[in-house]
Amino acid sequence: MESFSTHTGIVATLNRSNVDTDQIIPKQFLKSIQRTGYGPNAFFDWRYTDDGKPNTDFELNDPRFAGRSILATRNNFGCGSSREHAVWALVQDGYRVIIAPWKEVNGERVPGFADIFRSNATKNGLLTVELSEEEIEQIFSAVASNLGQVATVDLPSQKITFQEPNALVFGFDIDKGSKERLLEGLDDIALTLQYEEDITRFETSYDPYIPVES
Amino acid sequence: MGKTLFQKVWERHVVRELADGSTLLYIDRHLVHEVTSPQAFEGLRLSGRKIRRPELTFSTMDHNVPTTEDRMDIKDPVSRAQVEALSQNCEDYGVTLFKIGDRRQGIVHMIGPELGLTLPGMTIVCGDSHTSTHGAFGALAFGIGTSEVEHVLVTQTLNQRKPRTYKVEFTGTPGPRIFSKDFVLKLIGTIGTAGGTGHVFEYCGEAVSALSMEARMSICNMSIEAGARAGMIAPDETTYAYIAAENRPYAPKGDQLDRAIAYWKTLPSDDDAAYDRTLTIDTSRIAPQVTWGNNPGMVIDIDQPIPEPDSLAGYSRADVENALAYMGLAPGTFLTDVPVDVVFIGSCTNARIEDLRLVAEILKGRKKADHVQLLIVPGSQQVREQAEAEGLPEIFKAAGGEWRYAGCSMCLGMNPDQLRPQQRCASTSNRNFEGRQGKGGRTHLVSPQMAAAAAVAGKFFDIRKWPET
Ligand code: SF4
């Protein structure tokens, strides 16, 4: 698995909430049996017009975002289908970090990313960062007012620093497990195989039709 | 303090707690389909690893398969290659496969319960977000990515962080022609498409207890549309009767079934169990639901107008304007004035035998409107056979409908069943995302009877006003 420690790159914005994985990589590309080749088809339906030309109305096609690798967007990014192809497409299209806001709905905190997407992202070295809606708003205005806004995302210190003239700094939370896995680029399967004895022990005493007395 | 159904199932499957706060969880059933598995099998080949418990892994073909008479001959070379890759992978690694042409083939979330693979208290995973469907049996069932598919193949476990619990109680008695699809759409409209993220729902209450297994599956199916990876319903007599029915080859039988039921009876949440969140919905107040936008949370009662861009909590003006532009709808419009081009009855949400009976009840002796294409796609070949035994296809065909073979079909259009740009569809499926049913297609999610009525009326119809015959 890809590791992630620190990354500096141009920030692009996508002003949509509930961006679903059908949108990130439409179904026709899921027929591939490969793990690569998805990058040019990320956001396909928005990105290209019917004759296959770049759609100039699509925000991410804005020439000022050329070479971007950090994406700031709205709430509930990556919802919908479990397709890991969505993460492959983003990574292969050059994204290393996605930033989305958590949100308060009916007095409850609602995460910025869908669960399966987030777990798929971590497994592919794509960092997902949750900030508040106010902080995302600051990022949107910083990017709008400054051509080629660059930021540095530092995982060890859990900080995002925007370069001048918008010297914004944001701290972010991440669970310990995901952080370790990202930093070290650990192979999840190899990690679990260290516990093979535990699995075997579990299986010997296990009958799915009878509960174990505790 | 007592435990919830979720806690009981979770704790039963803990192989080991890990230092980083996550849990290694044992997986009882791994379901596999052709779309999200090829890269996982490729991973096995590259690493030289084996499947730890191939006998706990079951596979079918559903997303790519054509649903027409000539379906065995897949014309799209890429779809064919994917289906063939699954056959080869299952053969190479000793995994049971229900192929196209097999009586047991169908949408992966349909065949699990039908074959008795889906049982209470189990952990069930599949590289597919609608794995939540199996939670209707009191299983902990959730969708995973392809890397996790490979992880389960090799280790029969998954590394998970424990989700939080969310009790959703449906009280009261629903009005006539209000279905479980309306319950779940109402829930999503209430809490939003991310309202359940990080949680496992437990659906309960008298309105849930009164539902058939089929109707319970429709609710659990759409848990993911509210952001929850899983939704569970405690097993009860309805559950046991479903499992004990004939033709469930993998379900326990005889003594083993009795023993299993004794265990399953310990699963329901204890009276004093605590949940992280709770919500109560009075089903007597639920009207037929219909979505108007690009996600299942953009949903209204059939007799409400399309909302104004600024009026909607949880959505920005831009979100609503984008949705209305894509859907070709203006605020203030009533959907009962909006014509439909296609009616799709199918998918793992609503293509079970009970759904088809409900559709037949509406279509019997009637004809679809001339301008409407009516597609009826059973979720599994077993459902197809059952419907044939009951004479339902004759009713569908007499109404002008197309009666197809089992598969995902126009739920996502990976096979040739797709909407054309700007076609408007009343669909019994679960997602109304942009382009989901075909690029530029406009999807409205509804219950099976709402869909059938739209086919006859040629536009959306308030099913409560359907003439009783
Ligand atoms: S019917 Fe639709 S939602 Fe269900 S598994 Fe198939 S594509 Fe997914």
C-alpha cells in the first residue's frame, strides 16, 4: 500500500455536496479487470462533453487548477457505491488529499466522508481530511482569490498550511490506526497474517449456530 | 447494562482487539460478484496467497448480465471479459459460483437469503454497498472495497473500527399502499444521506415487526443511502419461518435448525440496551414517497410540490439548483403533473416475489400508457420461476411490460438496459444519482406500486387514489 507523510501541492475546489462514487467513476469503467487506467475517467460525466472534449463548465477543468493534487469539497464526499475504483481514479488522476467538512444536522455531527470511501482511500494512500464548514469556507475563498494556491499537508503533525498570501493553518484529527497505516504504507493483509494463530484459535472453537458462553 | 443486537453479533466475532483501537472481526459469509472482485483475485495471484476458507465464499454474476432472451451471449466484449474472469477465478480458487444460466443466479443480495446463506447472527460482507440488505435477518452485513475483498479472501477476517448504534423505531400502522420503501425513503429524507454515517441502524417497532422478510430487506437495503454501512432487524418468528421454508439449501435443518433458533432467540436487543442515537418515525403519517433530485435524501410526499432552492435544510442553494437543472424540474411543480418515459421494476431493493405480486395487482387488466417503456426485471432466477408459477408474467405482458431475466439491469445500467439522456424514469431501485441509470437519465425512486401506477397513468400518480377493484 502507498504511504503518505507530507504533501505539498495546488488546491482545487469542487463546490458540490454528496459527490457520489457513481460520479467519481461512472459504471462503464467498472468493467475493467485492471487496477490502473482510471485516472483520465475520474468525474467523467462532468469532465467531458458528449463529443469527448473537456467540458469548460466543469470547475475542475479550470486551467488554474492544472497540476492540482489537493481537493477541497463539500459534505458527504464519496457516498454511494463501495467501488474502490473511485479511489483508484482519484489517485491515478493525481489527487493525494481530499478535504471535506463535517456538518451539523439536527444537532448531530455528520462526517464529511462516506465510511466505505474513507476506508478505501486509506488503503490506497489517499488522505481524507475533515475540517469544519467554516474552515472549508476559508479554503474556498483562499483558492478563489489566489491563482495556484498551494498548501502543505503534514500528516505527522496533523496540519495543513496554506502558503502566502493566505497563510492559513488548520489542524485535523485522524484515528491512530489510519495514521499509522498511512505513514508506514503497511500492507493490511501482511499485518493481519501476523495474527494467524488467533484466527485459527477462533475457528477451532467456533460454530456459527451456537453462541460461545462468555 | 443490556446489549444491542449489533453488540451481540459484533462481540461474537471478535478475533482480537488490536493496539490501534480497531478490531479483527471474523467473517462468516463472503459474497462475491464480477465487478468488485477481479483485482482482488489478481492480488492473490501476485502475492501467491490462497483463499483461507473458500467454502465460506459464494459468488454470482449480476451487474453485467444482459436480461434479454439472448443473455447467455454477452455482446459487450468488456462485460464478457469480466464475467469470464469471475468464472476462471472461481474455478482456480475453488469458490462456488452461480453462473448466468444457473437457476440460482441473481442479484447477489437476492440469492444470499434465498439460498439460506444469509442467517441471523452472522457477519456477512460483499464488495457491494447494498450488502446492508442481509441485515434484515439480524446479521451484521456491510459493503467493503476491493482491497478488503482480498483481505477477507486471505484471512477470513476484516479489520474494523466499531461503529456506533442508531435505533430507528417505526411505530403505528401505515395507511393503505404505504410500503417499507416509503418508510426508508422517509427516514433518509429526515436525517439526510449522511445522517447515519459511522453508525449501524437497528430498525424496530411494531411497524417493522409486522413486515414480511421481503419488505424488511427493502428497508435494510437502503441503510447505505442514509450513510449507514449496515442496518439490522432482530430475528423473530417471521425470520425463522423464512429460513425454514423449502429451497434454502444452505440453511440449517432439523436439529441443527432448532439449535440455531435457540441461539437466534438470544440475539434481540435487551430492553435496557442503550444506543448512541435514536429516532422514532410514526408510519401512520407517511405518505407515498418520491425523490425529485439527485440523491435519495431529496425526497417529498407525492402530494407536495418540488421545493424552492432556498427552502431545503441540509442543502445549499447550489445543490438544489444543480439537482433541478439536471432533473429538468421547476420548483413548485407537482410530480403528479410530470410524465414518465420509463418505468423500471427491479433491483435488490424491490425485485422480490412480493414486489412483483404488488405490481401485478396494479397492472392486472390494465395497460401501460403508450409512451412509457415498462421493464420488469426479477431480482433472481428463483423469483422469475416463482412469478411464472403464479402467472404474473402474463399480467405484465398483457399490460405492455417487458418481462426479463434476473440481474441488476437498469438499476445501474452496466448491461444494455440504460436510460437515454433526459429520459425520466420511475424506478424501484435505490439510487437516483446523476447518470446512474444511463448518462443524462433522470431517476425518481418510488415503491413498486407507485412505479406500476406511473406506468399506467403515464405520469406520477398518488397511489392512495388508485381505484380499488
Ligand atoms: S441491483 Fe443495483 S444496487 Fe443492487 S447490487 Fe445490483 S447494481 Fe447494486
